[in-house]
Amino acid sequence: MIQLVAFLGNYGKEYEKTRHNTAWQFADSLPFYSRLNWSNKFQGQIASLDYSEFVNLASNAYSELSKNGEGPNVPKNAPSKIFFLKPETYMNLSGQSIGEVCQFYKIKPEEVLVVHDELEMNPGFFSLKFSGGLAGHNGLRSTKGVLGTPDFFRLRFGIGKPANVNIADYVLSNFSKDEAITMSIVYEKAGFCLAKTLLASEPSRLTSQWGKVNVNA
């Protein structure tokens, strides 16, 4: 099961609304975000929830998780806590922060979910996957380098990849007004996906269902 959710982004006011900070924007949109008490550790901001508390918060936020008026079952292999991390190393060194958390709490790579922006999908799409290539993403490259494997989960948010535009400038640009509206819809639906993933005893089984979701479909 997932024990650590790492939201990749760049620290600083100037980066808050950029495409590269999609994961942090998503984190801020989560219905239980206000219940997270963040502290400055492990080269980033980290928070945790007791698993039982997360179950209750998720059930209240997403009625689809409840069955016959009852909340979801707690898996037998559920962790005692779920950790949430915003590395503040800047994107290219994200793995340093993730690695410190994993080492301290003895979290395995396959128990990590990295949330990040994805150039190979357009705004309006998100995707849950396990392992695979890095698609040139420096935050993923850093994470793989520190963990020693690409075998961790990813929740990817499409930001598009226009032709004839400098990629570095593009990922550090803000969403247009229409794109920002689309992303707010994406974050809402992806929040439910995240809750389902954190409640799953075998999250890999969800990758086919959430492999590539178009919120405009």
C-alpha cells in the first residue's frame, strides 16, 4: 500500500501557478488539505495522517467511497500513517527529499506515489501508473536515482507540449484562464483517484482503470 505521497514542484512565490507546480496546486485543492499540519523536515514540508483518520476524511469528501451508508473497509495491510511531502529542493533534486523520508520511515519504493506534471499529455488528462520511463522529467530522474529504481507509482497531470517553444520556459509559464478552469476539474476527479489509490490494498490493480483519464470525455 502507499505510505508516501510526494508532490513535485518548485519552492517560491514566483512558481506557484506555473505548469511545473501542477502537483502542488493539486495538493492544495484536496478536500482534506486543511487537516494536514505541515512541518519543515527532510528538505521539504511534510505532513501525516493516521490511516484511520484518512479513511474518515476520504469518506466524507467522496461519497462514492461509501457503501450502504458505511465507509470503505480498512485493508489488513494498511499502514499506520500516510505521509504527504512537498520537496523544497527544487524540482531537479526532488529525490533527495523523498529519499530522506523513505530512509527515516523505512518506506519502500513501491510504497511511494509521486505526483508530477506530464508534457506528453494535454491539460484535461491525468494518469495513474506504476514504474516505466521518465519522459525526460528531472524530478522523476532524481527520484529514480536516489531510490535506485523506477518502480514507484506516479500520478501524472497533463500540461501539454507545444511545438517550437522552449520547454524550460513553457513549464515555468502559467496556465491560461481556460486551462486553469480545466485543471480545477482535473484536480477534483484526480482527488477521488488519489483517495481510491491510498485505500487500495493493491494499488497496481487501479492502473488500468485510471491509466489515462480525459475529464472532458
